[in-house]
Amino acid sequence: MNDDVVAPEATGADHADTPRRARRVRCAACGAPAAWEGDPNRPFCSFTCRLVDLGVWLDERYRIPAERRDDVS
């Protein structure tokens, strides 16, 4: 099931009388459904998931791979 909703304007259709579903995404930390619009915690489902993700960054468990260079002075 695709949880992403495309706005009628993006398809070129004029559906002014069609109610628009709220876009839902998966939480980046736990995978739970989360509202996209109007959610101050996005892309997370809650403040707790935001803090968990921040803790992972602060513990330096997320790393960006890089090539080791021996010629650095």
C-alpha cells in the first residue's frame, strides 16, 4: 500500500470539491505512521523518536563513509 498522496494540482486535475487525505509517512526512527503536514516532529512520529535519533548522532553511531587519504599533511 502506498501511503504517499499526490495533490490533485500535481496531476493537472481540478478536484476542488474532493477532500484531500492527509499525507502519512513512516517515522525515520521506529517506522510508525506519522502525519507529514502540521507535524512539528516530522519526519518522526514523536518527540521521543526525535530525541532517540539525536542521541544516535551525538554518540557518533551514524557515520559518513570516506576514503582514507595517506597524503594529508
